[in-house]
Amino acid sequence: MRFEVLRLAEGPLHPFELGDFRLTVNGRSIDSSASPRLAHMIHLSLCDLIEGLLRMADGIDAFALNGADSSFRLDVRRRRYGVSVFDEKTRLDDTPLASLIEAVRQGLEAHFRDAPIEDREAPVIDELLRLRQALNRLD
């Protein structure tokens, strides 16, 4: 399983930059870069994704991520043998919640490693860094 944050811009990370997410499980992907209408404000969307995963780790059964300023939607639902992730066209194979969390954690770390943060004081970046710490505290 692999989660990637795909930037449309180069240079330092900007709080409200547009980009895409790609989640791949067993060779099948949900990829918002497939259509320009699915590009979204990646840092706001990352906050929503991580908040949803943290809530699932606390026991909720499902959440939906609606990409900020976009038509992108990602649904995550607890199933008998893990979680199911799907968008309007694709349902990925069920996977353990811990595996999804780890894939998002690794994708987030790669995103931060690839470019410096332009403004750490921006509220969305501050919130994302706080959520990153909470995600890293999960076992």
C-alpha cells in the first residue's frame, strides 16, 4: 500500500497549494490527478484525512473526505476484515486500518521531506503539523 501527495507547484510548500492524492493498494489506485476537477488544496485535505483516520482509530465506523475546493471525494468505511477505501469510480481492496494509517504517515513524511515549508505559522500548516504529531503517536 502506498499513499502519495502530488504537488502541482515547485519550491516551498504553500499553505493553500493545489495538488492531488494517490492511494495504491494491490496495484489498483485512487488518483485525483486523473482529472483537473479533482485537484484540491492538499494541506487542508491532509488535515481532514488525518482527522478522519484518528477518529477511526478511536472507533468510528466511517468518514468521508471532501477535497477542499474540489470535486474529489474519498470514503473510508470499516468492514469485517479491515477498512474499505473508495471514490466515485474505484473501490480498493479492504486493508487493515493500521496499514492505511502507516501508508498515510509515510506519504506525509515524504511530502515534508521533499520541500521546505513556506510559512509554519499559517493556521493550516500549524494544524497539519499538530495532526502529524497525533498520527505519529498511534501504535
